[in-house]
Amino acid sequence: MSETTPGKPRKPRKPRRAQHRRRRTTVLAAGVPLALIAAGALVYGENAQPEAAAAEVPAWATATADGFASVNSLGQNGTYGGRGGRTVTVRTLAELEKYATAAEPYVIVVAGTITMSPVGKEIKVASDKTIIGSGTSGHIVGGGFFLGPGVHNVIIRNLTIRDAYQGVWNDKEHDYDAIQMDGAHHVWIDHNDLRHMADGLIDVRKDSTNITVSWNKLSDNNKTFGIGWTENVVTDITIHHNWFRETEQRNPSTDNAAHAHLYNNVLEDTPGTAITSSYGNYSRGKTKMVLENSFFQGVKNPVIKDATASIVQRGNVFSGTSGRNESGGTAFDPKTYYGYTLDKAADLPAVLKSGAGPRGSLGTTATTTAAAAAATTLTVAKDGSGQFSTVQAAVNAVPANNPSRVVIAVKPGTYRETVKVPSNKPHVTIQGTGASRKDTVIVYNNASGTPKPGGGTYGTGGSATVAVEADDFQARNLTIANDFDEKANQHISGHQAVALRTASDKVFLDSVIVEGDQDTLLLDTAAKDRLGRVYMSNSYVVGNVDFIFGRATAVIDRSVITLKKRWDGTSAGYVTAPSTAAGRKGILIANSTLNGAVSDRTFYLGRPWHAGGDASLDPQTTVRNTTLSAAIRTTPWTDMSGFSWKDDRFAEYKNTGPGAGSASPDRPHLTDAQAADQEVTDWLAGWTPTAS
């Protein structure tokens, strides 16, 4: 796509119309997994009537806990939450509080962002509840949940609970937790993203017991995860497959726990950030702790204990840690209480970065490893230790029209090549096997104006380092880059240099880096009338001019978009350039961060690309719940090639940071009602991306 189009005639504009159209009211289940609809047990709002329960119930609604939450005690047999009760979908604080505090069992689906009022509010959850996020759209902002004495059989899953922080790092005035338990039992906290609260992310207090905490992300917090506040020694707790990142203390701090089983967790202290760990796992008082197969990266005092406490360590990995690393005393054998399987500690960074936190589809993460193992795996290694030495050779080996998943496992190294996955090779995953997505790099340097060996030039789409034309493609834990040198090639006309081009449906980009300058990430469809859905999460996109563009229905979720200076050192650019077909959804940036080492007020969020001057297109970009740096212009949208952005669909919703701004005619914001129809799940339209 050209940055400018000199000499093009000005195309007639479409008639001006409202920029934000609500979907037809017949589509009732926006933001709700389709499995829920099939289950026939949805209730909307205060006055809706429940439908008759169907025979088939979603798998996640019947899921039960593992670990100590699965152990029968105190008159409770395992933890299954609201199973057997009605399934309700909530979008407001009033609805959430009504059902969470009710005496009856409920499965409560949170389908959107709910802001607590007042800040710090903790809903008092009653027994027999499952509270679960719809896809990745369920957010609780500015407060959390409280489980009081005797509350039992509660499941909290797949939610993001965040941002009750009151500006004081060691806050002793605001007890605003994400999840607090005082005397509760049989509680399962699973697949949540908990961050940036005023006090604890999880507090297990005052003899709470039979607790399992699994597959969560815990980050950006001081007093992170505390267990105790009692002289009694009764708490039984399992903590496994959690990713602690940039948390200072209580990771967790475990005081007077009868049995604390910690396994397969990652504790990571990233250098160069404002948050420094003071200690990792802490066994206090009379705690008996078993600590197995966990991974500690850069943590100070990674494992510490009181003289009266016990820690039995086995199979843990410590990388770049310093200070106290202690063990001693006798503990217990967890397998006398429940069964479990250990992952290798060295594999955990990759496993948790792709598997922890809210998922588009629950009930699959626990089987992801087994599913991947069952898939055909082809190994690529530059040093000859794999089946292939190039990625393209492995793609070529995939049989045409393959019916099931093929994983191309690429060992660490820099692979200077172009890769094309043709349309007749679906279900392919290209996955780096290193500890970091920076370890495996696929890179080349073609640009639009680069001469082809057989004559002519590559053109924008043809410049891609990696081109994906097959459906159900996944990329994970690697970097895809185009390192075309604009400064050295000023004699070439056409500096568009694509790193990754997709032109297919159901593309899942998970924990990747896509890096370039102009036109870095081309998200296209196989044809103008074809649907092409792309979901990118936990990733980075780097560029400067129109570097996220195309006509796909694309979501960039929980990712970092890095703004980059141009070849001559100047700061000026455009983040998105959608070319959405009418009636389709375009580009959605959600729950992410836009930043970079560029000058203030120099980047637009987007402009409308009417490819080929096609006036029938209806470009769309929505940026919501995202942190914007000061690099973003105060009027963040602009025209392109004679087409006005005001004739298309460009909007924001509840962005934060120095680049955010109030609504105005030059900066449209969605209303709450409009935003309810522009959730991640609306874009995915029934597709639930699942790592495989």
C-alpha cells in the first residue's frame, strides 16, 4: 500500500452517514461463546426470561477443580461452582452483584467491562457460583470479589480484574483486592489476569482452605498473593501454572498453611523496569510447603523460609536469581491427596506465556500439550539437528489438504528466508522452541520496489517475509521481521516492506513479534467477498507508516504496538490503514499499549485505505481500553488519497494514558451501547482461538 498516491484522481465520496451502526437486534449473543447459545440457558438483564435448559451443557460450565479444591472435606465434595444452576450473562455492575450474591447456584458469564463503583468495591460472593469471563472480554475494573466466612464452592475463571491502584505503591490505606477470602473453602481461581490493584491480587485469609489457584497471570503489583492472617494451621492450598511477573513481594507469602503445594509456576523479574522483586516464594510460621518444577527468572531471594517453617524443593530451575534460596524440614506427599502431572520446569516460560490468563475458549488449555503432542511435528534447525534446515522446506513437506494440525517446531536461530504457506495446506502451526520469542527469527528484506530475479518488482504483498494463504494457521513464540534498509535504498521507488501477510481465515498469532517499518503487518482476506479473521494476542507489532493494514476482520488484543522513527530519524506515522469491505468488521485494537521512542503528537491512530480507489469499501478501526502514549496526535484520525476518515468508521472507547483525549467531532468515542457491540468476541464471530 502506498503511503501517498500521487497523481490519483480524487474519487467521489460516499454519502455521509452515522459512523457507528448497531447490529441487528436478532443477533442476541454478542460477546457470548456460541457453546452457551447451544446450551439454551441464557438470561439477559433483569427482566429476561430463562430459556428451557438443553440436554447439552458447555464443557467449561461443568468443569471442576483440581488440587486441594478437589478434595472432599467440610461437607463439600470437590469444587464445581454453579453447575446445575441457571446460566446468566451480565454486562452491568447491578446484574453482576444481583446474581453473585444470590442464594441460588448460578453460572455467571461476564460479557464486557464492568467498572466497580465506588472504587475498591468488592462484591460479596455467595456459595455455589461460577463467575466466568466470556472469551477474553470479561473485565472487572477498580474492584473485585470478597468471599466471607463459610462461603464455599466458588469458581472464578477467565476474568481480567485490574486497576484499583490508588497511586501509592506500599498502600496501607486502601484494602482493594482482586479476590479476598476470609474463612471460605473450596474455591478455584483459574485462568485470570490479575493486575495493578491497591492491595493484594489474591488474599487467602483467616483459615480459608481447599483452595486451588491455577493458570493465572499476576503482574504489576506490590503485595501480590498473601496466605495466612491466622494462628491456626488449617489451610490446604494448591498453586500451579501461574505466571508472576513484575510483582515485588508475596509471590506468594504463605503463613501457617497446613499443606501448600506449589508447582509449575513461573516467577519473572524483568530487568530495567520500575518494579524489583524483594522475594519470591516464602514459607512462614508453621507452613509445610512442597515446591516442585517451577521456574525463577531474575528474582531476588527466590525461595525463603522461617526457621519454624518447612520447604521441600525438587526440580526447580533458577536463572539469574540472587540472594536466599532455602529449603529444609519435612513436608508431605501431595499425591496422597490428589493426582497431578508435572511439566518440565525448563518448558514453563513458553507454556505459561501462551497458556496462562483468560482464554478465548476454556476447557482446552489443560489438553493443549496433549493435543500438540498428538499432532504431526516437523522440526527445523539451522545446525542440521532437525528434519529440515529451513522453514520453507518444512512447509513444503506438509501434505496438500492435510486434515489435521501440523506443528513446525523451529529451533532458536535466525532464518534468513521467505516463507509461504499456500492455501491448500491448512492447520499449520509455526512455533519457536526457544525460551523467548526473540530466540527464533524469520527475516528477509524484500520491499515493494525490490527487483525480482525474473523481472519486475515484488509489490507490497509480494514483499512479505512470511505469507499465509491457508486457513487455521497459527504462529507462536517467534519473531517475523522485514529488515529492508530504506536509507540504503533511496534509489528504489516503493519502500513498503511487509513482514507478515495473512490472506486467510482463522489466523491465530500468539506471543509473537512482527517487526518492520512501513506496512509491517498486512492482514488481508483471500478475496473481497471472503471473511478473514485474525486474532493476535500477547504480541508486539513494530513499525511507522500504515504498519497494521488490510481488509481482514482483525483483533489485536493484550499486545504492545511500538511506534518507530523513520529512516531519516523523523517521527511521523500512521498506525492503521484498514480497507474493510462494507458489512464487515475491520481492525480492533483492545486492551493493549501504544508506545515507542518517538516525538510527542506525531502519530495518527489510522486513516482509511480505499484500495484501488474503491469507494464501496467501508474502512474501520476501533481502539478501545488501550493505553496511548503522548506520541498519539490530539486529532488521531486523518484522510487518505482523497477519502475522508469521517465518511468511514473510526472510533475510540475508554482509552487511557497521555495520548488519550476527550470525545469531540474530530475524536469520536463509542457510547457504552455501541461499545457493547464492539467486543473481541463480536469480531471473532463464533470462532474461539485455541493454541494447538
